[in-house]
Amino acid sequence: RLLEKLIPALYRIFFIIVVILAVALGLLVGTLNSDLVKVDLLWVQLEWPLGLLILSASVFGLFLGLILAWLLSILPLRSQLRKARARESQAASGTLNTLND
């Protein structure tokens, strides 16, 4: 029982540490790369600090990777699980029907 109460607290502490490290890394990258960079995206031209551009590209890549992982692995697995549960419930109801006959 003590372990059940301790694990959520450890997860919370781990999450806080990860957030603090991410913020520190973002500040470090932002301050060390403060030079302005021109970015031409055909329809709009931006002049951003290099650190902001690096962090924006990293966050965009992270979200793109998470979305692709969800679409290519998690979504098909959820579909398979749904089908397996449907087959299981059909098999269970079929077994009950044969027992009642």
C-alpha cells in the first residue's frame, strides 16, 4: 500500500524535474543563439532569433513525430483491440446461447 501511494508522487516529482530541465534548456538555447535570422517561407518572410527558430523547429518535429506515431501505431492497435473485444463478446454470447439451449 505504501508503494501504491509512493509511485504517483514519484511520477509527479519526475515530471517536475523534466519540466524544469526543459525550461532551462530552452533558456540556454535562446540566450546562446540570440542572433536574428531571416527565414523566407515563400509567402511570408520572418526575422526571428536563432534560438527561437531552433526551439520552434524542435517542438514542431516533436509534435509531428507524436502525431505520426499515433496514426501509424496507436490507432491501428486500438482498432485491433476493438475488433478483438467484439469477437470476444460474440464468442462469450455464443457460448451462453449454446448453454441455454
